[in-house]
Amino acid sequence: MKECVFCSIAKSGDNNNKKEKNIILYEDDLIIITQATGAPVRGYLMIIMKRHVNGFAELSQKELKHVEKVIGSIKEIYKRYFNIDSILLEHGSTENGRHPQSIVHAHLHLIPFNFNKEIEGELLKGLKLKSIKSFENIKNNKKLDYWLYCNPEGKYYSSVNILDAPRSIFMNLIAKQINLALPYEWRESVTKKEYTDEMINIFNTNRNLLKKLKSTV
């Protein structure tokens, strides 16, 4: 049986992708952070669980608090570098809920990018997203296929059992807003070298700050 690509990255740092290798920017006992493969914009990160779970909704309350703390720190760093508030996205899933080409292993998308009102409207409507109180509320979905979105103001939205959403909807809506050819195929794209170099520099510059987060796992 073929090993999950994110499990492979967590174990060895290698995604076996000849086009683009993952560079681990941050790691602790719970998660790794790497730049997204085929990222269409600067700073597009993937926060990946080290153990194999379907979605972050399966984490304990303590683990979710740690992940949220890491996200908050990176958002603050990104705010300084990009002068923009980041968005957060996830498709958490049961094995049977995923699109067949999706990766069934918990991973969050953290991006210093803001949808315009029209594109955000497409996201909210297309995924039938409803406001929820906080990140930790996703625990209610631990046995469900669900979507999660956090807007630049830090407001969380979620929906469940929306199985007919377009594949790679997040990247495709970003691509649409910045006028890239659609559909945007991240598997066939390669992140620009300057984007990767920039991420390495940002994380190295803030290494001491991020090191402090590891002690809270």
C-alpha cells in the first residue's frame, strides 16, 4: 500500500516529488510547516499533522490550542513582512468524504492573502459556510467531512458534508482573483524560487521566536 505523502514528509522531509521538494520550515512534536507545493502566491504555507489523522477536528483541546498558538505567531510574523492579515483554510475529512485526488491527512492552508468581496462570496456560498465561535469548535466535526475558513479579521466559518465542492477550490479561487489560468493545477505547478527563498529567510530570522512555541506542545 502506497504511503500517504504527508506521512512521508513528516518522517523524512521528502515528498518524492521530482518537480518540487518540500522544505520543512518549522517542526515540533505535533506538526510540521512547509511551503505548499505549486504555491500560486508568496507565503503559502501548509501546517501538517505529524501523525496520520483525517482532520484537525480529531485533535485534543490541548493540541488545538497549541496549533492555534503557532498559527497566531506566524500570522504576526507575516503581518510584519507582508503588511497583510492571513487567511486559514482546511478541508478535514473522513476517508470516504474526500475527492479521490485529495490527500486524506490533516493539513491547514495558511496564506498571507485576502479574497476580494466577490471571490469570498463565492467561497462562502460554494461551501455553504456558516460562522462559528472559534477554531476549537471544529472538534464538533471530528467524524464528519468538513470545511473551515478563517477570514483576515480572525472570524471562523465552517460547514459539513459538502462533498460536491470543486476540487482545489481554495487555490482555484486565489488563482481566479490574480488572473491565473483556470483550473489551477497545483500538482503541475512549481513554486517560484524567490518565494521559497523568502520563506526560508523569514523563518530563519524568526527562529528564536518559533523555538519558544515548541515548549508548549
